[in-house]
Amino acid sequence: MAFGISALAIGGVKGVAATSAIHGASGVADDGTEAFLREAHKTPAERTKDAVLKRHNLTQDQFDALSPEAQAGIRQEIEDEMRRKLGRAQGGAFADVVV
């Protein structure tokens, strides 16, 4: 009798089977799995910041070394991107209403 992965997943198998799925037979996560897990644990704000820094070909250390004015411009871009994403997530665009 053979069990497929879907049969195990339906039963909610945890522990050794789940660890093996992530870490493989050696018990150590490979680089791809580690990268995926690091990305999965990031907040949407962290992912947005990383994307903006990547567009500017900057690492966090390079960003930290920029002048305060340059940092302010990139921070504004990150904030604008977050607003656009939040607007899409809410099913609309932001609007300023003045009464």
C-alpha cells in the first residue's frame, strides 16, 4: 500500500514527515528552502522596501550610507508604493475628501 503526498497532507501529518518535506533526508534545509522561508516571514512593508531598494540597485548597507536627502526620497517612494498596494488590496484608490 503506497501513500502519496496528498494523502499525507490531507491527514495533517506533522512532525518527522513535515520536517522531512522541508529539510530533506539530511535534516538540513537547502538554500532554496531557506530563501523561501526568509521571504515568507517578511511583512508586506519589508517586501515593498526590498523591491524599491532593488529597483535602485541598493543593498540596505548602501541605503544607510546615502545622504539624508537621498534616503528621504527613497523612503517617500516606499511609502507611495505601500499606499498603491493598500489601495489595490482594498479594491479602490485612495482619495482625499475635503468637506
